[in-house]
Amino acid sequence: MTINASRRGFLRGLAGAGVFGIGGCKCAFGQQKIRLAAVGVMGKGYSDWVPMLKSGFVEMVAFCDADYGMREKAQMALIRDGIDLDMYSIPFYTDYRKLLDDAGILGIDAMTISTPDHVHAAIAVGAMKQGIHVYVQKPLVRTLWENDYFNRTARDNNVIVQMGNQGSSLDSMRRCTEVIQSGILGDVKEVHVWTNRPVWPQGTNVADWVKKNTKGDRVRDGLNWDAWLGVAEKRPFLDQYPKDADVYDPWGLGKNVYHTFTWRGFFDFGAGAFGDMACHTMNLAFRGLELGAVSDAECTQIESENDIAYPLKSVVKLTYKARESKVRPGVNLPAVTLYWYDGNIKPDAAIMPKWASSHGGKVPDTGCYIIGSKGAVLMQDDYGARCAIALNDEKNFVDIFKHGAAQAVPRTIPFCDNSSASVAGGKSTVEMKGFAEGHYGEFLRAIRGEGNYYEQTHSRCFSDIEYCIPQMEGILVGCVAQRMGRGVKLEWDSAAQKFNSAKANEFVKPYIRKGFEF
């Protein structure tokens, strides 16, 4: 065992012994940097590991990406951004299994996992079993079985986890969460959440094209296709759709079939719009209403349904069980019906007449609307940067920081350092560039035994497993409802990890290819 691997074991012992209590312990990392490995180098990967590097808390000790060409692209991006790091001086892997095999030799303390969804669990579980702390992009995992396995592994190995729903660290998100938790809205039984995603190819035309092209294309130079597939069933590489292909691509993201980015719409690789965006857009409702177990799910509307890729549009109805409030012990919270809309479907403006009447009858392009017996809250973006509230006797919605009754609600959730561009003067807006640094810093400080301790997650990370596991379970139940099609009501037993449908239960556990077991 190397010195760094020993240190990792020592840290786990400290955490288990409760040394990382409120106030923190700087003894373990006070004189050393966290040894960080990044799996997924460009795209979201770059925006995950680079802020951690810039924090000054970490030393990059390894990179992994199934596409070796990303090494050069990352080096060019670092030069562009004025960051002094030589990518070619650091070990680079194209197979995550080999990286995990060498983790002890490399002395890895923490890992960012910013890959296609279908290998999140395999990489994270392999890392956590070695005591490595993990920052995992959303969705945390792709299937319900993986969600349960991830949860058990994280707890058994006493590691720090942070899911990459960065809006969790915004001051406005946290403030609106505690205002809703206060009970200011009365009984909340209905929530509407919507998104403009997907903005990548999916739907019937994508499925039909893949079915017709069974021979495959030449694998691109530098791409380890076998490692990219990971746990997924073996299949030929498909490079790009022809220019005249009738494939949904509203944002002009390119005609790649699988790599890069366009894997997200496939059942075998991604979790579609629901898995991609609900971790952000459902965040406020899930936290504020203390949602937990889902009892049932039904897809009530669907467009472009097929057996390979997620639909172009859908509406899914989820029912969350009644529960006792943890924030206000003794208070019983009613069951909540949550409606999820994707593919640019929005709730009718009649649902939010007070907002619509003062905004030209328009509903925001993306958002979350929480309806209570005493008032409502509207989140007007993906991340919770703009939240407004209106009580029943009020004419207009008012920013959460300016609303009189909301201002009277005591602060209960600490704000995250460097998490918001500006809340000065009561503004709850945020610049997209750089707003997530607080989320990354929180993960690193948690490893160091520093920073805020959150009673609601029993962790120094606000998106640790206490929160993200139950949130993911509801989202993934919704994804299964999409696969079952319109009008099929599914009942979900969280304790047994089963649906009331044999067909739906086929989607609970992923296909795991031989040689990629975890």
C-alpha cells in the first residue's frame, strides 16, 4: 500500500470516528492537497475538474476518457483559459477499469465522474469501494438497481458524495427551500415541473435510423469504443447521421449518433430529458416539500414513442407519499402529485393565473410551480436562481428575498461560500458563468473536514446521498413510466425495489456486460 492509499484509509477512520464534526478537522489535509482523478475530461468533465483545480485544494494525479483525443483538446482549453497544467505529464487512461485498478498506486483521494450516464454507477461504486470520495454528475445513476447499490456502497465505505446539480449551492435556491419548509404555503398537494429539453437527437426517427444501420462505421481514431460502451451490450460504433437525415436536432448540436454528447437520448446510455434536467428543476420542490418515496407513476402524454430512444415529448404524473416533516417534527405533510413536462410542453397558463396576468399570459420556458393552500412559489429557470412567491391575498409574485412574509422566515440552511454571483440588494439572479464554484468547493472542503454541516443531509455536502438517492429514485421511476408508454399506471414499492408490473421490473436493473461487472 502506498503512502497516499494509507492516508485515505486513515481519513475514513477519522470520519467514522466522528472527527469530522461541526467545525472541521484540518489535520489530515492541512499540509497536503487532495489527490484528484477526473473521469471525463472535456465538456461537462472540464467544467467539473477545472474549478476544483483552480480552488488550490487539489493536485491532479490522473485523467480518464475513452476518447484519447480529449487529452489534446483539454490541453488547448487550459492554454486558452490561462491555466498552467501539462496534460501530458499526468497519467491518462482510456479504460476506467484500469484507472480503478491503479487507484491505490496513484493514491487517489477523490474523483470526478462526468461520463455518459450508463457508467456513472460502475465507476463510482468501484471508486467508493476503495474509499475514494466521488463527485458524480447528474443523474447520479441510470437505473433504480444502481441507485440502491450506490447508496449501500457509499454508506458502507463512509465516503463523501456530491451530485452535480449545482443549483443546490445557490443562495436563492437555499433561501426558497427554507421558506417553503416553514409551511408558509400551507398544504401543498400539487407541483408542476417543466423543461425545454431534449435538445439532442432522440425519438422514433433516431430509433429507426439505428435499426437500419447494423453494420456500423469505422471507429474514430483514439476512441476506445469497448471502454466507452462499458457495461452496455456490445454493438457497432455509429459515427454520424447523414446531412439529410430527418433527426431531431433543435439546437444544432451536431449529427453525432452516440459520441459526443448525443448518447443522452438512448435508453441504454442516458436517462433522457427527465434524468438530465429533473435533478435541477425538481430540486426546489423535492427539498422544500421534503418529498420522499414515490408511490406511483403514469405517463399521461407521449410523442414519438419507440423501444430504443426516449420520446420527443412527454408528461409524467408522479405521486409522492404523505410523510412527517423532519424540519417541523409532528407536522404531517400531505401526498403530492407532481407533473413532469418535457419536450417544450408547458403547464397551461390557467394553472398560474396570477403570474400569467402580469406576464402577457406567458409561462417561463422552464421552471417549477408549487401550489399550496395559502399561496404559491414559482421558480423561473433551471437552477433556482430566480424564485418568487405570492400568497393568496396578494396580487403579484415577489422575489423571494423581497417578499415581506418570506423575509420573516428564519434562516435555517447556511449559504454556500462563493455560490452566487450576487444577492446584494435583494437580487436572486445569478450569472451562469462561474456560479457552480461553490458546489465544487463544498465537496472539497467536506473532504478536508471543513465548511458547513447540513442537518438535512447529515453531511457537509448539500447534495450527498441523504438527498440525492431518494430524489433519483423518483426520477428513475418516472423514466420507467416513459418506457411503459401512455396510460400505464405503475405502483412502486421502494422497500422491495419492485413495480407491480413484470414488464416494468425488466427496466429496474441494467444490462451488465461480462468483464464490466461491478
